Amino acid sequence: MRKLLLVLSLLAVFFVGTGLKSLEAQNCWLEHTITWSGNCVYPDDNTAYYANLTIIDVCDNNNPVFSETQEIATTENPLQADFCVEDALCTIDDQALCFKMVCTVQKRNKITNAIICSGQTILPAKNCAGLLQLDGLSTDVQLN
């Protein structure tokens, strides 16, 4: 009976805890922000921005180790997407330049899903310490 109560209480704590997620509440191993600018960056009916952060391990057959996409309204201010990488992707003693960060933003028509404009910034490959130096920083993407 005690084991059952322990399991039920742990499940309750888990479900209550996972319902409170925001960047402030999450334990992020790495936080990174994508901002964007360009001549097609303006409020527009039936459109949205889609920001994607992908981290690729080039030492492991270009395996994406993190990828997340966020939809942002064109009326949002500031125009940015905040990403939280919760799981450690490497250890600080990893010296190989294995991790490439790819920041992509598209402005799409929400009805047809047609891409109106897009841009991408690819940061040079970094080792684990270099990847962690990007924590709390932002990368700007130019939309054309």
C-alpha cells in the first residue's frame, strides 16, 4: 500500500510540474533567442512567422540533436522566439567542433501555407564550451 501511495504521489507531482512550463519555469541547459528583420517584416493579415532552431551534430552524420519550431503572430512585439534546450547535448570536455546551430524564419500565409519570405543564419560549428557561450544570446535572421 505504501508503494502505491508513493507512486501515485510521484505521478501527481510530475503532472502538476509539467503543467507549469514556461521558459522561466524550465531548467534550460541552453537558452537562445531568434530575432528577425528585413523588408517583408511587417504586420499582415492571415500571415505568421515560423521560427525554427535546429542544432546539428556534424560529428554524428549531421544528426539533429534539437529542433523546435514556434509560430509567432506578425503583430507580436518584439518579434522574437525564445528557445529552451532542456537536455544537455554534450559535456564541457568535448573539444570536437561538432555542433552547428541553424536559425530559420519563414513568413507564411496561414491559409495557403505559401512562403512569403524566409531567411536563415547558420552559425559555425562549435565545441560544447562554444555552444554554451551562446546561452542567453540572440541570433538575427534577415528575411528576404
